[in-house]
Amino acid sequence: MIEYYRAIERVFSENVERYDAWYVKNVEVAREEIKLVESFNLRGFGAEIGSGTCFFARLFSDHIVGVDLSFEMCKFCKNVRNVECVHAIGERLPIRSESLDYVLIIVTLCFIDNPRLVLEECYRVLKKGGRVLICIVPRDSKFGKQYIEKGKKGNRFYAFAKFYTVHEVQLLCRSCGLAVTSIRGALCEESDNIEKCNFVCVLAEKEK
């Protein structure tokens, strides 16, 4: 795990502005993703695991802290997006148990070394009734297939990515004691198949 994260931290730290520029170049896609995340109406105090440049975390004002393995990403969050960010990994959250109302994991699951351990940490830090929102690019979606091909061709970011299906995310949540309560998609190719949506969010709750 340590070697993997050292390698991926180097890539993300060396390409902070390139990473953030994606949202500018793909503004319409980003807008649809924001609309979907906001539709879950999460309230209270939270954290975003794999916050990157805090593009999504900034939507939650001063009621959220970013968590990222890249120190340079955290600096960007603080200096540009005015969001507090902790330099850490999701498998070892420096957060007090049962202290958060929600946790975000947005397009980050694919870069995590041990997703189960991360969700177990989410369970630990969430209050009873707290929620975790996991947003992915499904493996079998149009975007998912494109990103997988880019990874095979050596793309600096997607070379590390392991994409999941929506069903796999559901199973992962349930295995960690998190009850899936809602699944919504955006940028959908087929209205009746959530796996074909290019951006899907799974909301799960720590049962009371």
C-alpha cells in the first residue's frame, strides 16, 4: 500500500493544475456532476476523501475538510479554494470516531488501494445515521471504457485507476455495514440502465 501511494502521490502532486484544468475544459460535464452531488442535500459537518483540488468540497462551504494523499493538492485546496485539507489517506483517517454527518468519495474509489478498509473508516467516523456518498464513473459506461483505454495507453492518472460497477459499490457498502438508500445517475446513455450512466452516486447510511 505504501509504495502504491507513494507512486500515485508523485503523479498527482506534479500535476495539480493539469488535474484541476479538467473541470474547466469539461465545464458542461462538471456542471452535471455538481447538480447530482448537490441533489442529495447533505448537511452538517463532513469530509471528502480524495478531495483533490477540492472542486466538490468547496460546495460545502466551511463545513467540510478535505483529505488527500497529495500535500500539493492540499495546498491548492487551502490557497485557492479556501477549504481546509488534511494530508492523509482514506485507510487511516485522522478523524475522531462518530464525529461526522457525512463523507464524500467522489471519483476517488478507483484510485484507492483498499476500498473496504476505507469504507470501514467511513463507518467509524460517521455518527449513527451519518451518510457516505460514493460517486463513480462506472466501468461499463462510455466514459469508463474511454478512461480504461487511456490508462492502458499510459495516461498519467488513469494508469492507476481500477473502475467499478455500481453493483460492486453496493456490495462493498453492505459488507461494511452501510445500508444503500439511494442511487442516482447523470450523463446517462440509457435511461433504464444505471451502469450506462457516466457519473453515478451511491448514497449509503450508517444504520442507527
